[in-house]
Amino acid sequence: MFKQFLLFILLLMLINTGFSQEVAVKGHFNTDTVKLGQPILYHLTARYSPAQQVLFPDSTFSFAPFEFQKKTFFTTQTVNNISYDSVVYTLSTFEIDSLQWLALPVFVTQQKDCVIFYSQADTVFFKQLVAAVPDSLAINQLPLKTNTAYNPVNWLLNYPILLIIGGVLILTLVLIWVFFGKKIKRYFTVKRLSQSHAAFLNRFETSIEKLKTGFSPELAETAMTIWKKYMEDLSSKPYTKYTSREILEVEKINLGGPLHSVDRMIYGRIAPDTFDSFGELKAFSQNLFNQKIEEVKHG
């Protein structure tokens, strides 16, 4: 470990010697010691010509033996034709080596590649919370320290995966609509017509039952209004504005008897012997409903 550290120091000295006239990079920790999992700050600065474009490591860079938590940028400052950039990284370590070091690079972009400039290595000492434990010590007597405090970790949204999932869903919906759009529309149209017809029958039959229980012109008019509104919705024609004569003239339908009988109830205030006229109106609505359903299914 120590030999590798010396070799890395020599390599950094050679790199910085070759490029010291172009970019000056410095990096250091804000403390000399670190604890397991404890956040530690690492300051990285670079001085360079304003004509150059300098990039700092981001979250995808390997900070081994440390782990990245977050970073804080500071605005670029340029004085006397020299630009100055700085970033503060919040790191943590879960390694237990007594001596841990880190040197971070900055990248100077060129036309075809990048030139890398490393900072000098800075070291921190790992502070152990537990001393050496004898092998014969019982597990319930281990001198362990517990820390149950919540250590917040930044949540990173995987945007590429999210975009892929969204694109697949949209494409799936488009394909479903292309191949099954007509069937889906027919299904919901039939369902809507059936629900409307069931609601009409319930209201119409309830109104007729009331009329049979106690006749009045007002109840007869209510039943007729329910029928006209349903016919208007079903045929898209203004039945509620038509008189009985106009209905017969426009539709050319054989409902003269039932419509005249209902008119006598409403306008003549004459109670009929039977209420079969409303049954004929109901049957006519049922036939028109069945025709409409067939048109939708085979349209």
C-alpha cells in the first residue's frame, strides 16, 4: 500500500511538471481524520487560461476508496486573464485502512481528446471506534458502538430508464389504438347506449306505473316528455320540440294512434280505458335502440 502510494506521488509529480505552465490543480481534505461512513469534504481547485475549457469529475467518476455523496460548484472567477474554478465534494469511506489518500483530476478539452491534470495527493487517517477485540470475547460483550442516526443519501432518478419506459408505453398505446381502436370505440359506444336505454326504461316504466295508479294529465305529460327526450338522444333529432303531428310528418312512422291517444290524455284531460299507447311508444323505442346497436356493431 505504501509503495503504491509513493509510486503514485512520483507519477503525479511528473504529470504536473509537464503541464504546470498550463493548468494548476490543487486538492485537499478539510480534516486530517475520518470515521467510518462519516461525511468528509474534499476541495478541488483549478487555475487556467480563460481560453481553455475545464471539466471537473462528476458522480460517475471513481473516488475510491471514498464514495461520492454530492458536490457543490462555485462560480468561475477570472482575474488578470487567469480563471479560477473550485468544487467541494462530500465523500464518505467504508474502508478501514489506517491511511487513505485521494488525488482528483480535471480535464482540459481539446479538439480531439482531453488532457488530464491531477492534483497532489492528500491523505487522511482512519479513526477506529473499536479497538482490537480478543478472539475469546463473547459476542454479547463486544465493545461495539451503535449509531442509528439517519444518514440522508441523495436520490438519483434514472432518467434514461424513465424515458425508455415512457417511450415503450406510448408506443404500446399507439399500436393498441391502431389495431383495436375501432373495436374499443364500438365497445364503449354500445355500453353507453345500453346504459342510457336501461335508464330510460326505468324512468319510463316508473312513470307509467304512477299514471296507472292515479291518472292525471300532468303524469301523462311527464311520461311523454321522458319518451321524447330519450328519442332525441337516440336519433339526434329534436323530438322535444316536435308536436305529435310533426313527429308523424318527419319520421313517417306508424304511431298515429298512440300519439293521438296520449294527446287526448294531456290536452283533453280524458282518462283512457287502457295505457297500451305508452306500451307501443316503448316498443318503438326498443326497435330503434336495437337498430342503433346493430349499426354500431357493424359500422
